[in-house]
Amino acid sequence: MVVYLRSINRKILAIVGLAILAILAVVSINQLSGPAPPVFTDVSWPNCNIAVPPGSQWGIVGVSGGLDFKLNPCLAAETRWFMHFGLYVNTGYPGLATAKKYNFAPDSCANDDYLCFAYDYGYQATAYDIRYADNLGLTSPLWLIDVETDNSWSANPLVNRMSLQGVIGALKQLTFNPTIGIYSTIYQWAAITANWRPAYGVWLGTGSTSLSAAINACHDHSFTSGPVWFAQYTPYLDENYVCRALPLWTVGE
């Protein structure tokens, strides 16, 4: 009986030890600890030659260069502007002819399966971004998906939704335990997805230059039905009011 109990104890200790290692691994990624900032900056390829406000400890940085399969050349430099950062990727869908060029993973699509091609395109475009960040040694527990009408989209919202599901699929499969949110405006999200409700956290674009407008937007309609995390306003650079502190920004409080 004593031997049996000792065996059980060793198993319990081993399980606890693995759990602790897993927690430490999550916390160590990008070292996102400390209280959530009330306001933070987001930057990407248009901001390579600017200076962020002094004392900007938190930020979100674009991996893409505005379009799918185009990269932000100053990604590594911009992440060094912040002590803590999240990453975001641009999205779009350029049509079936282009999508068919990326029909090699994760699915092999039948020639008439246009939704499958859309999924593979979104997946491959995001896998391209993730590989770029990985090659630069950049990781983050927070990944945002930028959805805007400036980029190309299908007239069929079901196709657009499937492409975005491919983006989400790549993030879930190719990054470690990501917290995923979506950037858009209420209008743009409706135009692109016909008011799809995937319930992910919202990074809400307000189109305003006013902090007070961003604060008020925290209580606006959530286009995904998920919580509004951040509300963006643009006095000079893109600034973002934190509507809701995320666990990855409150570890260690």
C-alpha cells in the first residue's frame, strides 16, 4: 500500500510539474505582464520612419504590408518600440483565379468547391505572415485579424467568411495558444461578411480623432457579438483605448 501511494504521489507531482511548465511557457511568451494600459499605439508599414510617443510600453504591430502576401519591412524594428506587443495581419480575398494558386493546404479542393479555395487562400496568406514573424524570432499571445474594405473581397459574403475562417485556422494551428480578435468597423464588417457573428473579441475602429469618442465606442454594438476589447482613434498615430483588460495583459497583477 505504501508503495502504491508513493507511485500515485509521483504521478501527481509529475502532472503538477507539467501544468506549471505550461503556465510558465504561456506567461513567458512576449512577457506580457503588468497592468493593462489605458491607451496604446498600433503601427505597421506606413509608420516605419516615425517615432512613437515616449513611454509607449504597449503596442500592436502589423505583420503584413497592407495586403496578403506582402510583408511589413520594419516589423522587427517596430516591435522593439514596445516592451509588450501584439501582432495583427491584413486580410482579403482576391478572387477564385488567384485563390486556386494556393490550393495545396490544408485542404485539396475539388475544382468547383469555391468555399474550399477561399479557406485555403486565407490559411496560406496567414501562414505566410506567421512564418515571417517566426523567422524574425517574434511571438505573441495576441493576434488580431484586420478586416477592411480597402482590400479586395468577394461579392459573396459566404466566400469572405470562409477565407477569414482560413485565417483563424492558420492562427490556431501555427501559433501557440493564441488569443484571437478582429479589427474592423461596424459598416465594413457588415459589407464584407453580412454581419457574421463569430463571437471573437473586437478591436473597433471609430474613425474619430477623439479619445472621448473611443471611450464611448466601448459601449457600441459589437460587430462579432464578442466583447469590445479596444476602440481605435487617430489623433496622429493610431491610438487605442482599452475597453476591457485581457488576461494576457494582466498576468502578474
